[in-house]
Amino acid sequence: MDFTLSKKHEMARTLFREFAEKEVKPLAQEVDETEEFPRATVEKMAKAGFMGIPVPKEYGGQGCDVLTYAMCVEELAKVCGTTAVIVSAHTSLCCDPILTYGTEEQKQKYLPDLAAGRKIGAFGLTEPGAGTDAQGQQTKAVLDGDEWVVNGSKIFITNGKEADIYVIFAVTAITEKKGRPFKEISAFIVEKGTPGFTFGTKEKKMGIRGSSTYELIFTDCRIPKENMLGQQGKGFNIAMHTLDGGRIGIAAQALGIGEGALERTIEYTKERKQFGRSLSAFQNTQFQLADMATKAQAAQFLVYKAACTKDQYTRDHKTSYGVEAAMAKLYAAEMAMEVTTKAVQLHGGYGYTREYDVERMMRDAKITEIYEGTSEVQRMVISAALLK
Amino acid sequence: MKIVVCIKQVPDTKGGVKFNPDGTLDRAAMMTIMNPDDKAGLEAALRLKDQYGAEVTVLTMGLPKAEDVLREALAMGADKGVLVTDRVLGGADTWATSQTLAGALRNMEYDLIITGRQAIDGDTAQVGPQISEHLNIPVISYAQNLKVEGDSVVVERQFDDRYHVLKAKMPCLVTALAELNEPRYMTPGGIFDACEAQITVWGRADLKDVEDSNLGLKGSPTQIAKASDKVRKGAGEKVALDPSEAVDYIVGKLKDRHVI
């Protein structure tokens, strides 16, 4: 077992860190304050190839692995949780399902623009009455000639109004399973501008405030038949498998937020003086920092392990990575919440002001325990594998 | 068009500077980066490649670990990398360095050679022009803008208060300023390819038409008597004032110190 990163991963980390420090960090506070989507940063990321890291070169991507992608999200999240989730949702929730389940025509049509960042991707599963419980889906798609007619709405959609390509889910039939009605769900690719596809309200959020979180509304929205993603009725599996991958991205985001807060706190406690000595000279500070660093390191191992396991899946199409992804997300998210809370505490009153990054980081951390499966759902996934 | 860009791995000013007992830099022990002027030169070459199509080769002399800076250049978009490394080349000053690079360049095809104006570790600005002398080609130094017109380059050469526009027929050499452009980032895919790429490694024996007496520490007319790290300034003063108050405050300080 070798814990050292390869040369190429070290170089990639250097790239991501330099980019994050130079292009993302200076805007992080403003993005949070104004709640504006950092479009210019996304364009720079697109130019640097960050929007298609694990997409094969034949589809216009960078041809790198999931570990490299996770490291990109991690480094971005160290300075700005918003920017990190834009890349994560785009890559894991839109590029990945098209790559995994798309027909050759769909891959050729959508992936080159997505991987080059000319278009942004999003994913619509959650509904007012169906988050974790996918069977609660109300959005329906009915086949009419060569088109599916979609009606319904999706909420809390990351990259919502800024995206161009959406992978969405709708009920295409109601069958019977064990004597009870069972909703058959299918996945579709929808393009922005399709008649009948509009946007509802923008969410006002606690954290990741620059990410565009919107409601998607479908009113007699006609989608060409060939835009069904994967087989009809297999949408639930596609959604769950996609979320397994998405959790690695969110775990990497949580990891980066925790690590970023730790970095700021180390700097601050060395500078800040109380009772004639640096905060870092107090044993309480030292022990708190030690705990924070240990948990962040543990989270990193889990996240990298999950990413490498998904890479194994990319090679053999067999290896399961759902449990690894759930563990990584569960632990990294709870670490991020704990570490950022301690970071604010160690910053004292200043940590509670918006002048200091840790205040934003604590707000950004909370969502990582909720979206793409709450911590409770991750525990369900992990325990189900243990007890099967 | 074939372009060779000479680049140098230099100490990262964010890390500490370490010296060998003989006063030369202990490069193996320091964090390193691509010299900023050279990076701008590489970016200029890559833009010419994007615009007209060109083969860009990066050339460096240094320790075996200088291979890293070549891979960085490949990850940005350069096509080939050549590392000149040999124990006998160690401790070279600008004269010995330019002789070495010219010896390597005599083996290579080029229409245009681009070097940085100067390296942040030596700050001499001599190597580029010296290479052009050894190769007997024109040089335009301090380029703040660079274009290709037919078989010539048109370069804005920077001065303190003006610039000159010069045209030179290729093959020629241009030395680039960091402000020439904003260098692009490496791409993740470029990094993966660069790490697999074959780097050409040359030693003393591969250098063409160069005397031993012009190489390495022995071939260097410059002898370093003593070197030391710069004395670090204390932390500056931070004040939060309105712009107008801030101006008064700064002017007051400058007057106190009799600067104005």
C-alpha cells in the first residue's frame, strides 16, 4: 500500500492550488455577499480544462481520472465552496451519467461542449415531495409520437439557471410491484430553451450562495424521443448510480472546506495574541488543531479511496464504489461541519464576522451534510451493505 | 515554424534560499518554479503555435530535477523537451550557460529562439543575447510585444519611457519580459500527457562546437566571492481608512521620514 501521490497527481494539485489561490480566492467573499454566479471564473476554469477532467479525450475531455477531479474540487473548496460545487454538479451529475448511460450519438452531441465548459450541466431529481424518497416523484413524461411530454417541477437544482444541459428524471409508467403501485422512472437529457421548460424561484441559501439554485418547471415540455438517457424505466438506477459518483465530488468539496478552515485557523492562531502570547501557544488551541488536522487527514484518505475505487470501476465496469462514496461523504461532511465550527470558535468574535473566511466556510459546510444524500442516507447505504 | 524556448528552473521566492559552501545556490534543496520571464516567453511561443501552427521545443540546462520544469512546459502545450545535464556543467555563470545552450541549439532546428529577459535568481539579462552572439543571429531584447510577419518577427522593445518597434528576419532570438502576456495554466490532461512524455537528455558529449574551457564552473569568468540571503523586512503597517484619509496618512508618513 503506497500513500504517495504520483508525479502527475502532485502536478495537478499544484495547478489546482495555484488557480484557486489566484483566480478563485480573491472573489470568494464577493461571490458569497452578492450571491452572483461566478461566470468569469467558470470561463477561466473551462479554458484550463477543469470542466471535463474525468471525461475521455475522445469526447473532448481531459482524459484524467476521478482522483484528479476530486483533487480539483478539494482545492477549489479550500477557498470557495460555491466554485467547487459548480464543478462537482457539472461533472458528476451531468457529464458522468451521459458518459455512462448515453448512446454514442448523445455522447458525441453533448459531451464535447460540456467537457470544454462551453456548456454547463445540471441534474434534476429532487422535487417538493421527493428528495431522498425517489418513489415520491410527481414529474411525469408521456410519449406522444416521437416526443416525450414532460410536466412537473424539480427543486434545489444546482447550476439551475446557469446550466445549458440538464439530466432530469420523470415517471414514465406506473406498474405494480408486490401488489402495490410502483413508479417506473426514466432519465432524460433536456436542453435549455426547450419550449415549456422554464425556471421558478431562486433559493436564498445559508451557504454556497453564489451557486445558482433554482426550481425547474416543465409545462407540456416536449423532449425528442432520442433524448431519453439509458433504458426506459431504468431511471431510478441511473439516478442512484449517478449520486454514488456525485457523493465523491461533494465529499471532496467538504474535505476542501474543512482543510481550508484549518489552514486559516493555523495562520490566525499564530498571529492573534491574547494574554501576551499567541493563541497557538495555548494547549487548548494546539489540541483543537491536532484533532482538526487528524480528522481532515482521515477524510482525505476516505475521499481518495472512494475516487480510486470509482477509477477501478471506470476500468472494469464491475467494481462497486457506492459504499466507499457514502463513507467518504458522510465522514468528510461531518468533519467539515466540526472543523469549521471549531475554526470559528478559535477565531473568537472575529470568526463570527463576514470579514473572516471561516464564517463563510461554516455556512458552506452545512450543505455537505444534506445534499446528494443526507448523512442519514449515507448511514442507510453503508449499513445496508453491512447487513445484506 | 520551429520555435525553441529556453527556460530555467529557479528558486521559488516563497521558499527559503539555500547556498552551497562555495557560494553557489543549492538548487537541489530549494522549492522551484519556472522563471517568470521564461514563462512569458513560452506563452508567446504557444500563442504563435495557436495562431500559425508551430512546433515548440523547450530547452533547459540544469540538474536532473530540472526535468520538472520541462514537463510543466509540456503540460502548458509545448511539444518537446530537451534537458542538458552533466556534472561538468555545474556552477556555470552566464558565459558558460550561454555556451552550453548554444552548443545544444546547434543540434536543433529553429526559426525563432525565445528566452526570458533574465532569471530571478541571477538577474543578469545576459544569457539570451550571449546565445545569439554564439549562434551569430540577430537578437531583440526586452520584448513587450511580439508578432510574426512573413519570415520576420516584429517586436516592441521596452525602454523606461518608450518602446522601439524592431523587425528582424528569422532565424533570430527574442528575450521576453514577464509583462509580455499572462501565461496560460497547465491543463490536467496536459499534465497527464507530459508525465508520460519522453524528455531528450543531453550531456557534455552532445554539445556541438563548444570548448571544455568554456563550460561549467571552470569555464566561468564570474567567481562568486560571497552570497547571502536578503535581510527580510518586518511586517508592514496595516490601516483601514477612506481613500482620502489614506492619502493624507501616507503623505504624512513620507514627510515624517523626509522622503518628500
